[in-house]
Amino acid sequence: MRGPGSGDDLRVSQLPADGTWPSGTAEYEKRNVSEAVAIWDSQLCIQCGQCGFACPHSVIRSKYYPEAALKGAPEGFKSAPVNSRGNPDVRFSLQIYLEDCTGCAICVEVCPAAQALEPARKAINLGAKGPILESSRRHIRFFESLSLNDRSRVDFATVRGMQFLQPLFEFPGACAGCGETPYLKVLTQLFGDRMQVANATGCSSIYGGNLPVTPWSTDAAGRGPAWSNSLFEDNAEFGLGFRLAADQHRGLAERLLRELAPQLGGTLVHELLAAPQRSESELRKQRERIALLKSRLEQLDCAGGLDLLSVADHLLRRSVWIVGGDGWAYD
């Protein structure tokens, strides 16, 4: 990445020929816009997840993990026993990405855990960044080395459970304390690996698509939200087009699947077509079936097989969202 004023140093040959841009580049920006940043008090924390839920910039992350995983943790890395029954050897950590924190203090406002003798002190407070900046970088590297929590074992219906889901919208350049970005972050936590976004021009296009910096990112498997921007007066139709296109692709995939059932195996075809895809575990099973389908299609030597291979991923339900901010609402 290059800073302001160095655009002329870029060669035309270094630019993407097809107009695509890498996603998740906001994580490299490290704007360091605030000297006062959020600091976690592990002894006061009740692990409710409200701070991470409300954070506009996805700088507050949570994980639970076996106590043995703390072996090799850097000095000062914070953790606490996980606040749930039946897990005596499980630890909880809340990690704050200090260089991306804007110091908006929303996390402090929503935190319900206060010290009895000093009510102004909570489980998360604003403090000076300078003295802990270097150690926080080591803590973040270790935190990121800890395994992500299994989505199928997380309760999506509670804020407490939501904190353990990976956000695929992170470190946006929105104003400190932005009221829009938390919604997008939560959407990506719930649906991000199969999500399509039709975005209306406005604030959401500035902090969401200010190329080459974009907060939309992907998971370890390379899956993430597909985002595209429209003029705000056309965004409803734009998003409807996404839905219609997804349905058409799925319909084509289902038709080809039925036609090739004798070569692919009736059981696999039936399971692919009948999959309810209502829960995380059902979606995971459907992905496994699609992977098996692709492996069988690669062994088929027919035009229909290649056609189905090109649309096989559409057998997984798409989650289409029409997103608009102040521009779509008022202009």
C-alpha cells in the first residue's frame, strides 16, 4: 500500500487488468487516529459481548479456547476463565486492535460491568495507547494464531454468542462512533460467507468502497461478501436484480443436476435438491455435498457437466441484502 502523494509511482502494469481489487485491505491501513483507546479489564468483564457488538470499527474481537493454548503466550496477554458452566479448562480473551480504534467510547457506554466501589470504572475503559502499543502488536499476533471458534457451536441468537463469530467487515474508515457500520459488521458475522450486497451511494459507499482500501474481507476459505454499488435512486431495483439473478442461477443448477442424475448418483442429487439450508450445520453439509459434486463433475466428459460446474456454487443459498445509508434515506 502507498500513502498520499505517491500515486504517480504506480505503474500501469501493476494495476488489475480486469478491474477487480483485493478485499480486506483496510486491515493494513492502521490509521492510529486516537491516542485514547479501549482497554479491557479481564477481572471485571462478564463476557456479555456488548462492546464488540456495538463497536463501529470491528476492533474488539473475542475467542474462547483450551487453557493449554496459552502456552507460549506473550507477556501481558490477557485472558479469563470462560463464564459458562461445565468448561473448567476453557479460557476467554477479548482482544482490542489499538491502531484501528478511533476512541469513540461507545464500547465504554454500553458496557454493563462496573466496579462496585468505583462505578466510573468499567470492564472496558479508555486509556493511553502509547505505553501499550508495542505489546499490543505481539498480543494481536498471538490472538490471531488461536483457532477461530466453530460456527456450528456458537449461539447466533444472542449477543454473547455473536461475539465469537468472525466479522467480514472490519476496520472501515467511517467516522468515530458511526451508527451504520455495526449493522454491516453483524450482517457479515451472520451471513458473510454467502452474502451479496447491493449498496446505495452514500456514506456506505465511501467507507465501504474507498478503493484501494476496502473493509469487506474474506474468511480462511476465501469466502466473503460480494459487494457492488449503485446510484441511490436505483438501489432497490439493483438489489432485486441480484435476487433474480441468484434464483436464475440456482434454477439452472437444479435443472442440470436432474439431467445428470444418472451419472452423478441419485442419492447425492436428491440430497442437494432437498437440503433445507436453514441452520449453520445444514449449510455446512450442503457445502460438503457441493464439494463432492464438483469432484464428480470434473471426471465427467460432457458439456452439461461443465455447465453445471460453472453454477454449482449457486446450490448454496445466497443471502442478498439491499444496503443504504443517509444518501438513500434522505437524498
